Amino acid sequence: MILNSWRRGERDLEAVEMALRSAVHRAGAAALSEFLQDDPPAREQRTQPCGCGQRARYRELRSKSLLTAVGRVQLRRPYYLCSHCGKGQFPLDQQLDVEDNQLSPGVRRMLAVVGSEVSFVRGQEQMRLLAGLEVTAKAVERTAEAIGEEIAAQEQALIGQAHQLSLPLPSGDPIPTMYIQMDGTQVPVVATETQGRAGRIEGQPSHTREAKLGCVFTQTEVDREGYAIREESSTTYTGAIETAEEFGRRIFTEALLRGWERAEWKVIIADGADWIWNLSDVLFPGATQIVDLYHAREHLWGLARLFWPADPALQKRWVQRYLRWLERGQIHRLVRTIRQVAGTRSDRAEIFQKEAAYFEKNAERMRYPLFRSQGLFVGSGVIEAGCRTVIGSRLKQSGMFWTVRGANAMIALCSSRSSGEFDEYWEKRAA
């Protein structure tokens, strides 16, 4: 009909190409269905080992419907039943990776990809438009989270090996400079996940949980002006909603897998959060520690807004003056000035003293001229971008509220994709 319309001059190219795609899918589904029609097993193959220790016997051929990349097909395969424990099994389902599942591996891979990038409802729409497949939003959700949970389980297995000192470390050439960056970002969660937790605003209930994210990347050179250049495609991410201690084991394992022991120069860059530096001192002793310069600048701006809350011009002038001290590493001079300011503002003295303590405590981590002369990064832009792209863009969309389990599954999936490791995971899974 569409081709007849085309011949009459009613030329809707999209309608033609979509119709042709549907026709190709139907033909492919018919061919795949034919390919998936198994025969009864030979006489010597009519029993299979059963988990109870006995043997299951062949009973009959049974069919089930599968949604594949070319559409819905029928799979016919042998069914075995153990008379001892009453458990049935389909060995071919396990071989084809469709055990207890009506979605083919190809479709599940697609659902994981769209589910890691957009809402599950939009993922349903994308599957219809881009792949010509009808799936439910719930199927996108269940599949993406199930695959995320598998990735998370593999991560936990590696963390356990590292904790038991049995993790095989990768060999290779020395790595000139390796960085670890860590940060936390709030993820909206359902009410049951925040019971008994204080909110970020005093007196208000909590609506979020902190997801901790870490990244590891390498550097081999600087540009003509001496600024560090991150090695292309060297960044890997890992994270979860978990305690600082649990996250410490996680980022330690990631660093070991990336070759931390082979790094000639080890660097930790983060904001001033105590939990990060506590982990760094314990897990990565001897690493150069740097407070993110941009975060330190924000502390100066915060002070300026406190001192002149209604005068942006004076705020800017004050920051520009003392920013030079910060960037020159003259932290003790800056601390003295902040404390002098605190003495003139009794109503805000406690806050100013707290900020002075922040700079004083991190003075060794704010030697920016030295770090730059050594060709090191002084900003944590990589992890901040990761918090936005790996976690924020997917888990913090309007109206989204997660369980911790669902959020951690999605963080694992998104981290795997952002790290360029998802294809490798899928290939190993299919092997």
C-alpha cells in the first residue's frame, strides 16, 4: 500500500523506511524463530545433572515467547524434570542467556543503555522509535536495575578480594601521575529511606541520601604553558550510597585495579570534607593532597557575602583582593586577615572563625604555586563533572525518588558506561 502511494506521488519517505524496517523485522523474526526450534535430544543426552545431586530426565519440547532485536519469536527447547526434587530445567535457556527471562540478551542490552540515560518512560519511547520494539516502562526499569545490580555485585566481589589481599593486580609500565578524586552528591529518595535521618536544613525532614562518587585518572604530560593534561579516556568512576568506610574500600579497590602501585606520583584532589581526607590518610598514605582551588575560592565568596550581604560590588572587590593570597599559597596571611575580620563582626564571629580554621587546617593542601610548578592539576573538575553526568543527569531528574537499592544499581550501571567498561562487562557476561 505504501509503495503504491509512493508511485502515485504521495512520497512520505519516513513512512516507507519504517514500513521496510517492520518488514525486515518480521522476516528476521521468522528466520530466527525457525533457527530456535530445537529437536528432541539424542538418547545419550536425555538426562542432565540436577542441583540436588541426582539427574533430571528429558520430558518433552516446550516453547516460550522471546522479544528479540528483530521482534517477537518462539523458542522451542527440551524440558528436563528431576523426579527426586521435582525441579524442572531448560539447559538451552541457560546457554542462550534467557533463563527466567522473556527478553533476549540484545534487547536487555538496549534497555540497559536507554535506562541509564533517560527516565524509564522515555526509554520506552526510545525503544519504540529507535528499535521498533514495544516494551513497557517497567521492563526498562527492571532490566536496567537488574543489570546494574549484576555490575554492583561484581564490584563487591572485587572489593572483597582487595580486602582479603587476594586481588590480582594488573602489571604494566610505570604510570607517571595518577589522580584520585572524591565527592558526594545528594540523591532524592523515597520517604522510607530517610526515616530517622536529620535533614540538611535544621528542623526539616530529610528527602535525600548522599551518594559518594570517586574517579581515577592519569596524566602523562602538560601543555605549553605547563598546565596538566588529563590522559584521554583514562577516567573511571565508582560510587554508591554507602558509608565513608564502605566507600573507602570501594575507591581503594578501584585505584588498585587501575595500577595505583605502579604510579610514580600519586595525587588526591577533593574539597575540604573531613571524611575524604580521613580516608586518604589511612588508605593512600604518602599521596600528595590538594584542596580543589575552585572550592577554596567559593569559601572566600561565602565570606564576602556574609560581610557585605547587600553589596555585590564590595563582595567582588574583597574577593579579588584576597584571592591573590589564596592562589599564591599565602594561606597563613589569609587566615590572619579572616580572624581580624571576625573581631569586627561579633554577630558573625563564629562563622568567620570556622572559615579561618578551614583554611588553616588545609594550608599544606593549598600550596598552589608549588603544585602548578610540578605540573599537577589543582582543580577537581573531573569528579564534579562526574557528579553531574554520572549521577545528577540520571538520578536527579524532576520528580524522581529512588530506593537506595535502585539508586545504587543505577549508579553502578551509569559508572560502568561512563568509564567505558560496559561493553567489556557485556562481552564477559556472554562468554
